[in-house]
Amino acid sequence: MKMSRLAFAALLLLATAPLALAQGTYTQIDYPGSIYTEVWGVDAAGDVSGFYEDVVSVWHGYLLSGGVYTEIDYPGAPGTFLYDMNDVGQVVGETSSRPFVGFLYDIPTRTFVELTCNGSDVVPDAINNAGVIAGFTESEYATGFTLAGSQCRTTPPVGTLSVYVSGIAASNDLVGYMRSNSRQSVSFLYTPDGYARIAIPNATRVVVQGINPAGNLLAGYYSASPAITAGFVYDGRRLTTLRFPGSNYTSVASVSSNGEAVGTFSDTSGFHGFTWTPPADAGKK
């Protein structure tokens, strides 16, 4: 029997999560010639999306597929950022211009579609395989949203200053974080039943940034110690801690249907993207 959304939310609140650095394979991602690279999206085929800074401090989006990098720039914009991608060739992102443009990019047709929500500019952070887009509106106080075709719905804040949606599952369940009036961050799961706070045992200052299509894996980062920020993948029972070798900062942005995680780490040479694939026997544990 499938776990209900409320049961999963309760498990997030109550489970005991053993801490251990993850086994598996880390791969560093640097756009050729870049001085800074981040990875934000991954599909079931292992293709990734993200953005990089070039030597003259211009930002570009990019795709990496089959070992080949492709630069993606929004027409006429001074800079482009690509975020999440789905399994059917769609990527969301924004420009660095002010006013900026949130957009959907279709890989097969190489076309851009500008996105808005009820007349407001948006930052589209996530997209599922049905093409439903999620993110937050750009304003003094951010509000989460989902956009299905031309129908945009907002996720109301509950006693908070701002709501940032950063991930969407196939069921349209959302994850993200809220900023309170005291500027504290609280991660959440949002379903048709409302908000459920995500509190992962043995992890402090948790920020959830992604959820896999099935809705049973969360990804993000937390404070592992005063000097170390670690990424994670969490299945409601086990917290898998990701820390790129040699780094003191690792953040996981997305996790695919195959359990592959992507994100960003920093070391003495700067910021880099990475992918992490779990060990072959991970599903047997």
C-alpha cells in the first residue's frame, strides 16, 4: 500500500535518522572556461541543467547531455540562469535583468516562453513531468505558486514573511522553505491538506530544495557543524549526508527518479557543480 501524504509528513516529523556520510560516486561539473558553476536540475537520463559565470562575469545557462555542454542564453538578456528540468525536455529559469524574466525553455524546439502568475513576475524553480511549474513570485514578500498552462495558483503564507517553493513532485505536492518575521527559515511540505513542517532528526538549519517525482525523497542542505554545510537526500527514515570530498560546503538542489542527486559545492578553488549517484545496492538497504 502506498504511503499517504499525511503519513509521509508525520514520518518526517517523527522518524529517527542515523547520520553517515554517503557512499556512491561524486562527479565534479565545471562548464569549460568558467570561473563558477552550479548544477540545479537532473532528469532520468542523467542530463543536467544549471548556470555558470564566464571570465568577464557574465552568467549563462547550460545543459550537459552525453558529455556535451550546450550554452543557453535568453534572447537579449544580460545573463541567464537555468534551474530545474523534467524528463520530457523542459527547463525553467530566469534572466539576470531588472525587471527580470522567468521562463520555460523547451529543449527539442529551442524556444522560450515567458512566465507570469496573475500578472506578477515569477522565479520558476521547479517543473514536473506534466509540465506544472512551481516557484515564487518576485515581490517584497515572496509567495509560492504553481502554474499549469495559464492557470496559476498561489500557496498562501501562514504566519510567515515569505514563502519560497523550490520543488514539485508528480502529484503536485510542493516543498520549500518559509522566512518568518524573525528571518528564521522553516522547511515545509505543502499538499492539498495544507502545510506540514519538515523537521529532520539529527539535522539542524535544514533547507529543503527538491523532491523526486515519486515524492518520497527530499534533497537540500543542513548545518552539519559550525564550519560545515552538508547536502542531503532523505527518504523519511534515513538521512543520507552528501559532502563532496574536500569541501566544507555542499548543497543538493534536485534528485531524479533514479536517485541521482545534483548540486553545488565549494572548495579552495571556488564553486563547482556536482552529481552523485548512489551505490548499486542502495535500494536494497
